[in-house]
Amino acid sequence: MTDVKHAPNPRADFGRRLRQLRRDRGWTLAEVADRSGLAISTISKAERGVISLTYDRLSQLARGLEVDLAAFFNAEGQSFEPGSFAVARKGDFKRQETPNYVYEMLFPDLWNKAMTPMMGSLKAREFMDFEDFVRHPGQEFLVVLEGAVTVFAEGREPVHLEAGDSLYFDSAVGHLYASDSDQDARILVVCVPGAGT
């Protein structure tokens, strides 16, 4: 039986890691906010484990702190080198949960990857569940593993995807994913950062 006081808390762990990365640089919340484009209150809440950040905000924060995205999940990691070969077994991931998504960040101890692979679950059921579109520099690949998904893209008609269907797009275009059933859909997403990110 797991002691509730000592149960893993990914949001609190993430917050401690974020605070340590900021302090290692000797930067204030205001400096990180200026560098990342995120609000001071957002960074502060993330550091205190009050909120979890979506992928687009994680990317902004990583650029602002000048760290690899994986640094938020592991204090140390190995850089991906030519000839490298890494295996992730089922359950080998770091969890990041937001109100609409559960991200399973794959290979969190492998730094300087050319892409960010994530598996996850979609808790959102419709566009109204979101405050705004997600957007970040780069390209994105999505494949539906289980269930059905509607992809909302800024300026486009929604796209319905069934299990086995996939989509590849410019992730700078605002986008959202929502499950099309009473069950959370399972997806695999691979993000490739844009030039200069």
C-alpha cells in the first residue's frame, strides 16, 4: 500500500525541477517570463505544482530557460549521439497531466532529440473544453491508437480521425485534439521543433 504522503506527484516534481533550473541560472520569475513569453503567474503556479503546462507552454519555457525540454523531467540525461539506440519499455515515461490531455513524455532521460515523441490520452470532448488553440513552432505528427478524435485547426474545418488514421501538419497553426466518444482516446504525437527553437 502506497503512503499518500509519499505518493508520486508529477506536478510537484515538475515544479521543483523548474524552480531549480531557474535558480541555477540565477534568474527571477520576471526574467524567465520575459525570456519565455509566459506570464509570471503561469510560471509561479507551475513551480508551486498548482498547474501543469501544455506542450506549447513547455516548449516556450524550455526556449526561455535555454534547456532541453527533457530537463523538466530528469535532472540528468544523456545526449542522443550518432549511432545511439534507445528502447522505451511500456510504462517508461514521465507523466504531465493538464485538464484536457495526459501526456506521456517518452525518452525523458534522452536529451537533444530531434523530435519529441509523446503518447497520451485525450480527456477533452469538444472544442469548448479549451481556452485557446495550442500552437508552437515546428511540425507535428498524430496517429490515433484507440478511439476517435476530432482535430480542430485554426481557419479549417474540423477533421475526424478513427483508430489507425494519422495527420501531419505545421504546428504553428493553432490546433486542438478532442476525443469523439465517452472514452478517452489514445494517441501518439511526435513534435519536431522549428528552426531556431
